Amino acid sequence: MTQRQQIIAIANQKGGVGKTTTAVNLAASLAAAERPTLLVDLDPQGNASSGVGVPPGTVEKTIYDALIGNAPLREVIRGTGIPTLDLAPATQDLTAVEYELFETTQRGTHLREILQGPDVAKYDYVIIDSPPSLGVLTLNVLVAAHRVIVPLQPEYYALEGITYLMATIDRVKASLNPELTVEGIVLTMWDPRNRLAHQVADEVNKHFRVFKSIIPRNVRLSEAPSHGLPALLYDVGSKGAQGYLSLARELIEGPAAVIEDSGSAVIEGPSA
């Protein structure tokens, strides 16, 4: 593992908040900025895999095989349509890991051990898509990660859900991964016309670091997965693609890199 490598978990136990969309498009945007990136799909639904053009049924070996010791990670990793973006794919077989690892004494450390191996050393970023739950798979994600990014749809129930997630992160930090930190909250499915969205955003800002980059509701962003493409390959000029490019730049360079444009963040430079 290189000094500058960052392993980042995309986590939220609440479904439908743009978690997988964030994992896919942030990974693709980092790769487009010429940062070698590995996207690890740890959600049995396999949506992150299909989102970069690797649908279930097209792979022989998956992250499941690596976790249970049936294959080294190098035999699992696949290329994608972006030369600097690779994928460790998932299928529904991953569901079995919840049961196979549950009773083992080291059930939370399997992913960390895999990602500390030489097969991952060449990547600047490892982005992990976690399942919408707080089970054994998510435990493995949080133990393996350096940082957590939490996608949050600004609605009423989101605040309650984030409290449970932060409590889980604190427990993992205290017992298994003292390096773990929350990088921040990224607001997704943003509609500036929604008054409640502004109220929730204001409340979240009081308690957590919130990225300046905002991901708007965007038709092109919703369409891209059906074509097996990240948004920047489907329509780089769309507001959704630009939001994730901005998020990637903010992650790389810090909040000062972000420029606000009509209520949503955009990115400057050649990677746009």
C-alpha cells in the first residue's frame, strides 16, 4: 500500500439515497482525474458492477471468492471502460459471506487483509460500495477503510438513519480500526425548490462536515446505469456528472477547488 493511497467507504444503511451511484461515479471521476482507482463492489446486488459495464453472470470470479480464500484478488479484478478504473465485482453469491463469516472470530477483518496485499498497491484510491445494512459485510468495509463518505438524501428520516451509522462507525473506530474517520456527508438527489431539503441540509451542517459539492436530481444520472456507464461516459455535460467530478476534485484538492454554479457544484480543468 502506498503512502498516498486512500481506502474510502461509501456507506449508508438506508437504501435509495444514491450510495451506489456515488460509489460508481466518484470512482469514475477520480479515475478520470488520472488517479488509478479500484472500485470494490461489496453489495450482493452487484449494482456497482453493472454500473461500470460488468453485469452479473459475466464474471467467473468475484470479491466473494477473494473473501473466502478461493482466489487471489488479482484474479477477481477486471478492467472497465476507463483505463485508470478497475473493478472487483460482486454477485448475489456475496450474500453467503454474511453467514460464512458470522461465526468466525475475525469476521470483520477479511476485506482489510485482502486490500493490504500487493494486488492493490498500484491504486491511489480504493472506493468500496457497501450494502444498505449494518451487517458483517458493512463491518468488513468499515474495518478496511481509512475514511467514510456518507451519501445523504435531504429528507426527514435521513437524520435518524445517520445517527445509527455514526454510532456504528464510532464503535468500529474504538475497537477495530482507530484510523477510521468520517470524511463528510455528500448531499444527493438535491432539489433546490424543496424547502425541507434546505432545512435538513442546515441541520446536517450543524453536526457534520458536508461537502460543498452537491449532487442534484438528474435524469441523465439515473439513465446511465441502464447503459452500464458512469455518468461522465454517458453524458459528461450533465449536472449529475459535473456534480461527481466536482466531488472528486474536492476530495483530491480540498473544498477550495469547488466553484459554485447556480446552486450546484461544478469542476474546472481538463478532467471535466
